[in-house]
Amino acid sequence: MDESADIEVERRHADEDTRPTSQKELWGWYSYGWAAEVFAICAMGSFLPITLEQLARDQGVLLKDKTTHCRAGWQTDHGVGPNATIFDEPKHRHNELPACVVYILGMEINTASFAMYTFSFSVLIQALLIISMSAAADHGRFRKTFLLVFAFTGAIATALFIGVVPSVYLLGALLAIIANTCFGASFVLLNSFLPLLVRHHPSIARVGERGNTPEGEGEGEYHESEDGNSTSALLLQNRPDSTAPTEESPATISPELKLSTRISSNGIGIGYIAGLFVQTISILIVVATGSTTFSLRLVLMVVGLWWFAFSIPAAMWLRPRPGPPLPDEMKGRYAWIGYVTYAWKALFKTIGHARKLKDIVIFLCAWFLLSDSIATVSGTAVLFAKTSLGMKTEALGLINVIATIAGVLGAFYWSFLSRIFNLRASRTIVACICLFEIIPLYGLLGFIPAIKRYGVFGLQQPWEMYPLGAIYGFVLGGLSSYCRAFFGELIPPGFEAAFYALYAITDKGSSIFGPAIVGAITDRYGEIRPAFVFLAVLIFLPLPLMLLVDVDRGKADAYQMALELEGHRKGQADGARYTAIPTIVLSEEE
């Protein structure tokens, strides 16, 4: 029998591409991480929030009299120097910028709040889109097409900031929403390629050939997949282990998961390197162009062009790898309704299963709050440094560089620290939360009269942002890896993809609320510092919840549910089996 015949035998559906994963295809996958991670690190993590605030400030009026026009905190395109305003007032302490407001639909909005509201709305749209198009990541022929559409649309939207001037600052908000939404959706689609690259990798094929026996043929399948064709599952198992998992006898890690972890880690590392490189270039651009409003727009254009250019190798080298068709797939121009309906049904089915697992529910509540605090602290810190400390663009960019480097170190050193102090995963997460709490509590020191008079500590000097940025990055590096691994211990064996998708949706959806609340507090008090009280509470709330999670109980409950779901699946027709939605990987944490 020839090779092509062998391939036909191995196909799981008519359109499946069973060609072995090539090195060029892997580089195509890595290329998109190299392209798009720059947006997350340089744009969302640094320059986009301050650009939105700056554009709104240039168009706003002073909060104190509601009539005097604001000027930028550093040089504008019209050559006004730092803190030079058209009103005659004493200079603000530590170059603090005067509070400015804009009016949108008759509502008075602080310029710092404007950036936070924009971010919250973009996350809402992104979460809805990610859920709705998740079925397209696993089924049909749209995976690569949608990836490229979102990639190039997001890149173009980012690059178009070069033409956004203060008089059309609302256009900047629209472009930010489009870019962030496309970024999140594209990474869902990129991640849906990962299990396929692993499944068809030559090393996995060789392992399969050595391990196949006639008696075992036809037994291996992805339990969370409706038809055994899901591209989501990272663990290929014949069935849940007959022995309940324990700490003393952990489940064996499959070759597929090992390879998937290695490829994913390489992609994350490549993305971080690209982000640090472009962030450094961006700081140099800002310095060379005189820290103007135009500098910010130019940096965002560079980020957009980088995203666009390095998406091209992904377009050239990634194979489409069509997925299986949906059950009873709708035909014609309304087929997209079938994809959207399927995705939402699968999500609610997974939620229904998760509700029966007490420890997963507690953990997801904690993760919801923790993820929200991570996203909110990042945006709040950048805007606080700009508006309250008067830090210039290049200084703000340096904070992000320090945080990113600390994040890489944290990803490695938290595992070392946990071994030194013999900490379980849950205790390591608690330690991260306690260290994270230092950031808002330190900011609240600025309210203490004695410290306020002293003029140092409590985030009253710009240099204080740098060590706090390092703490933030170091904590994030630990939380990103340990929360995901800890959650994995609570998942019913064989149903990893569906539950990890729920984990990621919880992560992304949570970021709607924190920035909006910080924006409302800023509108109420006219400055960002009072929001540190909210941040301190938000970071603390997950701590008692995390302590309530019982890993042993969670593992036992998950094991029992896996047996129930497996029995239920086998007792029904193929078309009615348990379904899954794609594993959603989001750049920074993964």
C-alpha cells in the first residue's frame, strides 16, 4: 500500500489535512506570535492607553472650571513644553497634570477614564466575539481565513492611529476597540492550530506507530470532542484512568502534551523577545521625535506595521488544516448562524458541568477577580504615572520593559521558590497574591499626611514606579503559570479542552469590570489615586477563595464526573455526544 493510501486510512473526516507538520509550518505559527505579541506588550501594555488619554486631553477642558482648554502633559504637536498650559496657576507638585474632562453624549468623562472605558468596552466586544466564533476555530475551513482577516484588520487599525488627531479622538477609541478585539480573536484561532501541529508532528507519529496494537485500534479518541475530531484537545487518552488521581501517583504526561507545551513555550518566548525589541525601538522613536503627541501615534503605526508584516509569513507557511464539519451544519449564506449557535451551546454545556464541581466553581470565582485585578492594575498604573506623576512617554515605556523582563524571570523563579519552601501550587498562588497586594497598598501610603508632607514614598515620585513595575511583572509570571496548572488538577480527565476554554473565557470576560469601575472612581474624584482602595480590595478578595479550594476533593469530584460523562457519552449515539469548545490561549499569561 502506498503512502497516500495510508494517509487516507488515517483521515478522520473528508477534508482533513494529514500531511506531517513541517518545520516551515511551525515557523509560520511562531511568526504570528512574533507579529502580534508586540501589540499586547507595546500597545495595550504601554502606548495605547496614554495615547487615548493624550488625544482626549488635547481636546478637553479643565475639570476645575469646565471652560479652560487643556494642553498636553508633555509637548504637543504645537510645541507647547511640559506643564506649559494656557492658564496661570502654580506648578503642580511633581509635574502632576491638571485633571481634564471631555463631554461624550452629554456626559462628563475624565480623560484618564476615557481610556479605561475604551478598554472595558473592547474587552466586552472581544469576549462576545471569541465565544461566538470559537466553533470556527475547530470546525470547517475558516480557521486560517479568519486568522488572517483578524490579523490584518487589527494591524491596519493600529497603524491608522498615525492619522488620528485630537479633534477626532473618538476615532482613536474606535480603532483601539477594533484592534484589541481582532488581537484576541486571532489568538483564539492561532491556538486552535496548536493541537493539529502536535497531532501531525513526525515525532508523535513515530510514537503512535510504536504504541499501536491491533487490539487497541479505534479506542483512542478525544473525549470532549463530539466526533473525535476536535482540534482542541491537548491530551489524547483512551479513557479516564481507572485509578483516581492522587498526589502520590500523578497522571503520566503524554508525549502530545509535552510537545504541545514545548511549542507553546517557544511561541511565548519568541513573542516576548519581539515585544521587548519593539518596545526598545519605540522608546528610541519617542526620544528622537521629542516626546510629542505625534510620537505616540508614530509608535502605534510602527506596532501596526510590525504586526502586519510578520503576519505575512504566517499566511504563507501555515496550512489551512480544515476541521470537521459541524453536526447538522447549516448550508448556504446562513451557515454562520450554525457556528455561533454551536459555540454558545457548547459553552453553556461546559458551564453546566462545571457547576457540579464545587472546587472548580470556587477557583473560577477567584480567577475571575484575580484576572480582573491583573488587567486593571496594568492600565491604571500607566495612566497614573502619566497624569499624577507627569512621567514622559519614554519613562512609561521603560516601566513596561522592566515589567516584561521581571515577568520572564518570575515564570522561572516561582517554581524554584516553591521547591525551596515546599509550597503546593495553591500556596504559591496565595504568595503571589500577597506580593501583588503591595502595589495598591503602597499607593495608598500617599494618603498618610506625614508621608504626603515628606514627598517621597506612597507613589509620589516617578522613580517609585520602576520597582513596583518589577513586582507586577514578577507576580504576573508566577500567576500565569501556576493558576493554569492548578486549574488543570481540578479538571475531569479527558475533558481538558472544554474546561480550559471556560478558564480562558473567565479570564478575558472579567476584564470588563475593573477598568470601568476605576474609570467611574476617577470621574467621581477627579484623580486616579482613590482607585487604589478599590484595587486593594479587588486583589485581596481572591485570597480567601483560593484558600477554600481543596485540591484532593476537587480531584476526586473531577474523577467521578469524568466517569459519569464517559458513561453518558458511550450510552448515546455519536451525534449526541459531549461537545467541546476550543482551548483559548491569551498571549501574556501563556
